[in-house]
Amino acid sequence: MSFITFKDIQAILNLLPHRYPFLLVDRILAFEPDVSITGLKNVTFNEPFFQGHFPQQPIMPGVLILEAMAQVGILFAKLTDEGLKDRLMVFAGMDEVRFRRPVVPGDQLLMELTLIKRKSTLWKMAAKATVDEQLAAEAVLMAGIK
């Protein structure tokens, strides 16, 4: 298994405990075990957070961009190590967080994560989110088993 994609949302739901309105990954476009993963979030105007952030000029909250990248990272860990399939993984930390451009309704948020290091139950990944090939956010994310 060198390269896998998941266009079926059911495959994502089988691995993530998140559900509406907090499931922030629509597809996995590319996956290479122990190397990287690419996920996609279609940002639509009917997202519940746009009602208050901000009604006259809707912008996806930065913390939710980070959460979306973290969910893709958890999928990466669970697809790489099948022993984690039924384990709860959570955010363990984030460093070097930067937001570069707003994410608005109609955007497709492309999230690319690359493994930096795996130590026992802690996963450290370099994450970047782009829209139309423009960098929207970047961070170093850590996830661990609860």
C-alpha cells in the first residue's frame, strides 16, 4: 500500500469520532504511510460558525483551520498504524502557527501534512493549508493517544 485516496466520506467516518458540525474533513486525496497525507475541506456558506464569525464578512476561524488539519493528521496516524484504528487520538500541541490568508465560503481548503517524527504514542507533523495554491495557514502539530 503505497498511495491511497478516500473519496468516500464513510471511510473517514470509520476512523474519526467527529460528527456534524465538527467533522472538518471531506476527502483524503493522497496518503503515503509514514510520509504524508493530503485532505480536503469544502468550505460552504452554511457552516454553523459563519453565523457569528462574521455575519457581514464570513471568515473561517483560525482555530477551526487548525482543527481540520489536526483531523487530517489523526487520519494519517490511524492509516499508518492500524493498531490505532479504535484508539482515541487528541491534539497534544501546536507550534509555529501562522495564518497567511482568510478562508471564506466557496474555498476548498487543501491540507497537507508530513510526518516529522513519531515517538511511542506521540506524532509530530508539519501541516500547511492552502486555498488556490495560496498558503492560508501553517503549523507544527502534535497528536497523541488519550
